[in-house]
Amino acid sequence: MFSKIMKRCLIVLVIAIPIVCIGSVYANDYSTKIVEIETRANIKQKFLLITAPNPAGTIVLFEGGVNPLKLKEKFGKPKIDSIMENGFLMRTRYEYVKQGFNVAAIDAPSDQKKLDLKFRMSNNHAADIESLAVYLKKEFKLPVWLVGMSAGTISSISCAIQLQENIDGVVTFSAVTRSRKKWDIYESHPNCILDLQLDKIKVPVLIVYHKKDKCDATPPADAEKFKTAIFNSTNVKVNMFEGGKTYYGEYKEMARSCGPYSSHGYYGIEVEVVKFVSDYIKSIYQ
């Protein structure tokens, strides 16, 4: 009888244990705060800053989509008050810290309600990121890398082109190389980042895709074309990932072809991907 009662208790305990998302187990282990700096006249740029012990560098994260992170304080702790917390880069932010990198996750600046594609290509956006990079270099005296995911690759690549100093490298995940006709950049940039002046990039670039990415805007088949266009970079590498898992949760829209819980968002292989990227960045300085 006693064994049956114990067995029932164990079953209840197992069911009651909450599921912990990637990175959340590290959230209390590192210094995390919201920082706001003035970048342009009367314009402020907010970002989430996570500090690693003995960091090897600082990475600036540009999440995909156009929605802002909506950073805010809640019960005295920083919070991403947006659906973007489900994005690949936001899910893995503490994994990068675990690998030895400071993380700065970008929100929309004070004069923008969202990070639309035209703004991501703009001089104003580059000016904001330049001020951020100067701040981070002064604060930590470490290399600064721009890391973009999907639409965020427009930011990381465009800023790398415009900023010849203070940026030490770029990583792109599921880079956007095909514009949709409804986008406001379609007429000027039908091939999206491939229509930018990629030959101006001189820093190392790591291009990452998933072989089974089915998103129409980010075809893995464009990876070599992308690599070839960055011919002035000191180091360009392409890596194709495989594997992952299928999402069966409540938010099925997240698992669509361009969603964060699909191959497009490296769902199920997050830790492996972060480890690879971290090792690549560290290898540049060895």
C-alpha cells in the first residue's frame, strides 16, 4: 500500500515540474540589465546587456521579424515583453553567455515603433549601432560581433557595410536573400542583402543556414552566392546544419516555415548551433 502511495506521489511531482526553456536555467547566474544610451540627437537606443565572467568578446543580437523586444523592468528584473522572446536568438541568449560572451540584445530605438526592413538598412540604424559598439568597446575593451537572425541579418550586414570601424565580425543565421513583393524594399532590393554592397565588408563573416529551411525568403541554396559576394572579408565561412525536432506545442504558428520553432529557427539544435558559432568566433583570435 505504501509503495502505491509513493508511486502516485512521484507521478504528481513529475507532472507538476514546469518545463524550462533553453537559457532560462542560466538567467540567475549572470548580471543582466537594461541599458539605454543616446545614439543620435535626442534619440535613445535600449538594449538588454548580459555580462559573462571572463568574456572573450561581446555579441550584439538582432532578432528576426520587425517587432521590438519591448524591454521593461518587471518586479525589479529585466523582461522581454514581446512575442520576440520566442525567437532563436532570444531563446539562446544565455547559451552565448555560457560560452563566454557578453550579450547585447537590441530593441527598437526611441523614434521607431518597430524594426522594419527599410529602417534596418538605414543610416540612422547604423549610427545607433555605431554608438552602441563604441559604448561596448569602452565598457569591456573586447571585440564586438554583430549577430543577425533572418530579418535581423539585414541589420547585421547593413551595419557591417556602413561601419568600417568598431565592428570585428558578423554572423548571419538564415540570411534573407529573397524579398517579397509586398515588402517596401522589394523594388530597390529584390534580392535583399545580396543587393547590398557586400564587397565593402572586410571583417570575418560566418554564414549559417539549416539545410531544411523552407522559408521562401531565406533559401539555403543562396549561401554560396552570398559567400562569393563578400570577397574582401578576411575570413568567410558557410556552415549548413541538419537535424532538430518537430514542435508539437500550443503555438502552432511558431512552427510555420519561417517561424522560430522550425528548421528556419534551428529548433531542437540550439545548443549545438551556439557552440559552433562561439568556437568560430574564438578561433579568429587564436
